[in-house]
Amino acid sequence: MTRALREPGSHGSVRAVVAPPPACLAWAIDVWRPDATVTGVRDLHEGQGPWLIEATAHGSTDHAVLRVESPGKPADYLRIEAAALTRAARHGAGAPRPIGIDDRRHTGQVATLQTVLAGRTVASQPYDGERLRSVGEQLARIHRLRVDPGPDLPERRRPLEPDGGYTEEKRRGAEHPTRRSRDGARLLAHAERELARHPRPDGERGLVHGDTWLGNIMSDGVRVTGLIDWGCAGVGHPGIDLGHARLSAAFGYGLDAADDILTGWRRETGLGAPALPYWDVIAALETAPDMGKGTDVRDAFLRRALAALGQVPSG
């Protein structure tokens, strides 16, 4: 499951790995398995962590994920993730269990350690309708958790907050050198105008993950085991997660796959989702005008949502 740590700058078929800061690795072992020896460290993302840590003691080997603040994942991201994991794990809502958090007291950096979810990302696997329905069910279990917004779990109004996604500000400053980019920009601008005619849905509010693309959702076979990367979590409408996951499914498997996720969510909750077109539009508005090969799928997804939104009274 793990690969031995390679020295920075080494070459081969595997990209060179940058090790976690030694103080953070020592802290992780201290709070997790102080009697263990580190037998493997694997970088999971672009040389700046998180890292999969393998530790062995008395013939028993365990694994955990170590995160350390970085430009891509700043301190607040890790603090929010730790708060969300604590709440989700407490209620069995499909998340890694937090093992420890150091808020610069021991290592001089914000660092977190969490358990490893079984399985592979849904995005890495071929289409399976039941797997996608299990995604919807898992999201529903998360959305059941009622929490109040605060510094550790802020109010959320869209996916990928605070800074991710292709926001309105980024679109306004973007250049559009290709026809596809110009056409995409016009469609997204039209969607923004149409969305402004409709009040933001109120009512249901609870814990949201905030970044539910299928690469952040783990499954063992067709059974979803949970979600990773909780730094965009907060308190908001479940449509934030549903729309984002549905668009990700459409990108991965085609437009109809989005409905599998909704079917699973409804199966778990017994509820309808009358505001879903609004949140599908919100999800599409997080994308760039030109999505390469995915542009046609995004445009079809957005046009379908706009057509459904037109059937909803604008208030």
C-alpha cells in the first residue's frame, strides 16, 4: 500500500517525493504510535502533501494521513477540515477519524493526522450506477448533521469556498482568445443573470463538505466509505454538495450519471429536491468558460438546469 520514501530530486517512473517536515513527522508518530518505526512515507499530491504514513510496531503495521499547512492548503483550511472531521466522525457520517491536530504548538506549523479511508476514489473507477447512488446516500448522511456556523465551520453559499472555483471575479478578468471560450463566457453570464432572478433557497441547512467532486469520494467496490479533503466544509444548503457532485458525475460518465447521485440522496432521505436546478447552476458557475473536452458536457448540464429553473417561480 505504501512506497518507500524517495529522496527529493530522484528520478524514475515515479515523481520525486518531498518529505514532510521532520518535526511534523515526529509529532505524528508521537500522537499516534509512539512505539512504532516509520516504514514508509508516500506523497499523495504534488510534493507538498498530504502524506500517507506507514508505521510498524510489534509486527503490526498501520497507516495514517499527515497534512501540513502549505500555500495550497493554508492553516485555516486544515483547521476547518479538523473541525468538520470531528463532527462527521462523531456521527459516523463517512469521514476519516481525526487522530490529532497541532496548531503550531509543537511543530511551529498547523499539522493534522487522520485515519485512512478504505477503497479508491470514485473518479478513478468506471461507471457504476449503484456506486453513484451510494455517493448520494453518503452525502445525505452528512447533510443530516445540524451544526451552527462559526469560525471553525463558516457559512457556505457555494462549492469550493473561500477561494476555489472559477469565480465571477475571475471570469470578469479573463481573456477569451478562442471561440469556445467566448461562447462559454456568454453562457455563464446568461446563467448568472437568470440565477439573479431567483431567491436563494432557504430551509434545509446542515454540514456540507464543499468539494464533492468524485476524486474526493472513496469507495470499496460499489459501497462509498466516505469523503476526504474537508477544508471547504461549513454550514449550508445540501444543494451545494449535490450540484457539485452531480456535475462531477456528468464530467466523468455523461449527463445521465448526475441523476444517479440524486436518486441515492432521495433514497436515503425520502425527500425531493425542488431547489436542485438552482444548485446545478451554481455548480456550473464554478467552472471556467473553456473546459476543454468537458465544455460540451458542462454546457448541456447548465442548459438543462436553466430550463428546469425556468419552471420554478422566480419569487
